[in-house]
Amino acid sequence: MNLTFRQLKVFEAVARHLSYTQAAQALHLTQPAVSMQIKQLEENVGLPLFEQMGKRVYLTEAGREMHHYCRSIAAQLEEAEAVIEQLKGVQRGHLQISVATTANHFATRLLAEFVKRNEGVSFSLDVTNRKKLLNQLAENECDLVIMGRPPADMDLVAEAFMDNPLVVVAAKGHPLVGRKIQLSALQDEVFVTREQGSGTRIAMERFFREKNVQVNLEMEMTSNEAIKQAVEAGLGLGLVSIHTLELELETGRLAILDVEEFPIFRHWYVVYRKGKRLAPIAQAFRQFVHDEALLLQGAAMPNEYKKQ
Ligand code: PGA
């Protein structure tokens, strides 16, 4: 077979998206250019790799085989690139970081500090929820991810670097503020909650299920900012990471309730695919997160929420 890397790259994108249009967008090519590369590749291979039924594109059996090998070739090439960079001692480059919506409250500050200290570094930051982060890891679409604990059945390295206490918040005039509250007092309370797929939401549901407390979770929002505003406006209670609360605690707009068994202690992890050879710049950022996250965030967290 007389293939080119370019053909393989285009093939990989079409196979991943199962769409010529989306592959063209991802590669910044036109759709005819993508079709042409695939046509040439199919001629080289001597078998069709895709079949089109109606508007949908499917991989043929040969296509599936090619896709399997393509992915390991791409991973090997990436690894070779990282090793060469390491040999050159390169400390510059582009970081592709994805973080959980909630982690964004400190991750941006971390990245900004890292960039200040390392001239020549640029980054792309994607902020999204847990479910999408796991997809990105599965597809090898980013260097490093900052999120809550990933599932054990995925081939990932997950290194804990900081506590993530989850607390119950209320508007400042709420009748529960300033009282010692038993868990059972939350029965049937309305909580303004994050969407399905959020790590905070999963932890919250698990906690209340284990404690046998039924709460009302009918009001869903995809952003912590929106939740805080809704709570402040008196729509219900909120259950959020303490990392989202810096400003609200400072200004006294929201109060953390003193509920028994709270906070729920979770951790933040820096995560990457097992076996991935991180480029030196990604390696340096990973180390930076371990060394600096606590220092940068510690100042913002009230003492009683720092785990003993
Ligand atoms: P999220 O946070 O709720 O913003 O998805 C991630 C997590 O806590 O696991």
C-alpha cells in the first residue's frame, strides 16, 4: 500500500466523525478536498473504506480495520513528537486543556499564572461537564483534563491534587441560615441543581440516596453562576463546590448552611490517558498543578473547609 500520512489523517477524521463535512471543518479543509483524499486512499487500499446510505456515512469492514491501525499510528507519531521535543528540552508550545465547569473557577487562574511564568506557551481551554470530558479523553482530544474522579474502568491516569468540598448554600435571609441543621431537615427541600452529566450532580444524588433523604431536583441549570443567582433570588437551596463561592462569601450574598455530614469531600484530579507520553509542556503544567493549585486556591478557601 502506498499511503500518505495526510490521507491517514483525513481518513481518521472522517472515521471519527462519520461525516465528510465535520471532518472538513475539524481539519480546516474543504469538503471536496476531504473527498479527494479519501478517494485516493481507497484506490491505494483497493477496497472501499466508507459506504454512504442516505445521508449517513458508515465504515466498511476494511474501513474499520484501517481505523484501528490509523489510531495506533497517530498515537505513535504523537509519542515520537513528544520524545523529540523532550530531547530538545523544549519548554514552549501549545497546551490543550479541558476542565470541568466547576474547576474553571480556579483553572483559569492556574493557567494564567503558568503562562506568565513560561514564556512562549499558549493554550486552548475547553470548559465542559464531566460527561463530555470523558468523551474527550476517550477520543484523545486533549493533553490534560482537570475534573472529579474519573471512572475506574477507563484506561486513565488520575492524580488527586486538591480537595473539593461541596456545601449547601442559601440566600442570606433564608430561615435555615445560622442554625445547626440535621440532614433530615432537608427532606423535600427544593434544590437548584446542575444538569445530568455534571460531576457535582452525580455526587449530590449519590449522597442523598445513600442518606435516604428525598430532595426536590426539578430545577436544573448548566452553570454554577446561574445556580448561585437562582439561590440568591430565593428559588431554593444550592449544592455547589466551595471553589465557586469566593465572591459570594466575600460579599455575604449567600450563606453556607451548617448541615450535619457536610461538606461532602471530593477531590480534584489531573487526568490523562494511560500510556500517553505527555509533551514537555504538558508535563510541566501537570507538575505546576500539583505544586501550585493549593497555594493559589488555598487563600480563597475558608479554613473550616480545608480537610484536616
Ligand atoms: P462539574 O464538576 O459538576 O462541573 O461537572 C466536575 C466534578 O465535580 O466532577
